[in-house]
Amino acid sequence: MRYTWMILVMNTESFRKFRMRGEPGQSNKEVYHAAKEKVAEIQSKVKHCTVDLISCSKAFKPPEGKSAPRGHVWCPYCIKWRVFSWYEKWGVHRCPFC
């Protein structure tokens, strides 16, 4: 399986998405560490932007022993607590970043 991670770079006016795909035989953990390095590189180059790493191929459980901040829900793809918004088209709450 080739694991894919998306790097989302955004500010209040615009956003860009970059995909990192693992090579055949690479584990999800190896691809994740390469993507984290790329996120750190992007963060050092851009100012006033948010850089998030999003899993495109695997969902992750919330951290054990931690409770959600008020009004937040665990996003298994962003791997963060997020405030979900209502998505009228599907009639569900969803992560605004994924």
C-alpha cells in the first residue's frame, strides 16, 4: 500500500495543498516522518501561514487519556481536535480542513 499525506498551507486569503506519496515498500511511519520534515521546511520559509499535515489513507484514534476541549471533536485524518462545521450537502458535521 502506498500511503499518502497531504500538506495544507493556508492563510486568511488562500490555501495550497501538496501531496506526499510513499514509495512501494515504505511504511506509513516512514512516509509520515518525511512529510513532517517537509512541513517543518515549509514552516521555516513561510510567514503568517498555518501548515497542517493530513492523512489521506489512514484514520488515527484520539490520544488515550486526553479529553476534547469544549466544542471540539477528534478528526482522525488531521490527527487534531477540531471544531466541526455543518455540511448542508451531506447533512453532517465535518472537519473544515479535510
